[in-house]
Amino acid sequence: MPISNDLSRRLRLALQAARHPAADRPLVPLPDKGLAHDHVRLEGTGWLARIPKQSQLGLSAQDNLDYQRACFERAAASGHTPALQGVLPPSEHLPRGALLVQSIEGRPARLPDDLPALSAALAALHARPLPEAASRAPLLNAADPLRALVQEIDAQAAHLGAAGLSVPVLTAIEGERQRLLACVLGTDRPARCLIAFDAHPGNFIVQPDGRAVLVDLEKCRYAYPGLDLAHATLYTSTTWDLDTQAVLSVDEVLGFYATWAGAVGPMAATARPWHGVLRRAMWLWSITWCAKWRALSVEAARTGADGEDWSSQRSEAALVDHVRNRVDHYLSPPVVAEVLDGFDLFERGLRA
């Protein structure tokens, strides 16, 4: 049985077991475009099933659903994310369960034209009031988000050796890691807020009225807005998704940051001195993730429903080929050198 047909069959059984009102609706699997979820449209309802393939945060099946549910619930007030309709718990039919979320009608983002819409969506998310510390769980809320990010990068960097990288690339990555560590040793930090931590352009849908909606929210956390701004405009993000591929100029990136600053309010002042640091940090996270994926994607799919699983067996061959192409490109010496040159140009532009 084709994977998509089996997925629809198992989703229908889960809906029936939950006595969900959409249990008898036609189910239409969407193209396989992500390493963390399958998506199935519940025709005639306006809803999608987000069915996890794994937890990118290494959580158990139930904790992963609880985390994602909190992401959608916390971000909803921004007006730029899908509504959450319900949750299907882990079961024999769907071992990792599923979220039922609003199906957003629209088109992929077109860069650079839609950069103002993307910046407005992120500004609306970042401007949400910060909850009291006791109310932030289960979302990540590190005592020092910058130090926690370094620890995430270090964990991914453990795979650099197995990824077979060239000496120039390893040297560049190590240089940036040392630069970031020097920043961590200082005591200043920007204001924190709710961020997506996965704000690459392929995760946005632009509605007919021009409003951008951020549709992938599984990695939200309380950290620094500059990480989202970087992820939305880094070369490793804007050339990732086939539907949104574009190479942005430095002026276009600076314009995106300026538009966000004009929309987000007072937070912009504390964020600005950190834009360069967090842009480099988000690239470090992305490039070490590429090394991690290269090392782990060749492994067999794990049994059980908990934790991470980057095995290429979890996704369609076309998606795996695309990811491999992008990873190889981003880990190549010329691309790494060009990205680092771009950081210098960006930082000079910020000072101008």
C-alpha cells in the first residue's frame, strides 16, 4: 500500500476512535515537504491533520503533542498563525498522535516582494506580552537563551566529524563558534519574547489579502526575536524551499529588519545591537543541523514513537533528495565563505 494511502487509513481509524465529527470526510494527503510531519487535508472542514514523523526536540509522543499544542495556542493571538481545532492522542493507529489545525488558503511567499508581510507576521508574534515565568511551560524558557543555544549548537556539532566536512568549512564553523562563545561570556542580553525558531520563508503562506501566516509552530520558545529575523532571511533559509527560493541582497535584508523594527515597538531598541550576533548564531545552528542530518539520515528508522528520528526512511525519496542537495550545497566551502562575507556586509549596513 502506498505510504499516503496507509496514512489516510490510519488517520481515519484514529478519527473514528475519537468519534470526531470529520471521521467520514474525504482525506487528501498533501505532498511530502517536511522532515517532521505528514499533512492530510480533511476535505470540507477547513482543517488539516499534522501527523508527526518525529519530535525535533527529542520529546516523547505525548509531550511532543503537548508542546506543539502550546505553540499554536500561545501564537494564536498574533493573528498570523493557524487556529488549533483539536488533538488526536497517540494510539495504535497514530503512534505519535496528530494535531488538527486550520488549513490556510493562499500561496507560497515570493521574495523579496513579501518580505514586509513576513516581517509584520513576526512582529505581531514577538509583540505578544511575555507571560510570567511560571506560565511559560511547556515551551523552552532557558535561564540564559543564548547559552542554551550554544549548547544546542555544540550537541549538533558533535556530528561534524561523521559528516565528512572539508577543512575550510570546519575551520569556518569553529571560528564562528568561538566568536559566539565570546558573546556568551558577556552579561548583556536582548529582551526575550515568544519566537517561532523555525521562521524560514517556506513555513509561511500568504493569503489573498496579503497577510502572511506562519504555519509551522512546533519549535516555539521564549528567546530572542533576532533569531527569527535571521532565520527568515539567511541564505540557508531563503534557498531551502523550492517554492520560495530567492537570494536576498544585503539591502533587502536590512530593509526587512527595519520594517520589523517599525512594527514591533519598543523591543526593537534592545534587539538591534544583537542582530549581527544572532544572525551568525542562527546560521551556526542551521549549518550544524545540516551536518547532523547528513550523519543521521543514513540510519535505519527507529522503532517506537518517541524522540528524534532523522532517518531518510521517514520521508519520500524526492524530499530526501532535495534535502540532501541543499545540505551538500550549504556545507560546501564556496557557500560557507560567501555567507560569512555576507555577515560582514550586514553588520556594516547596521552601523551605517
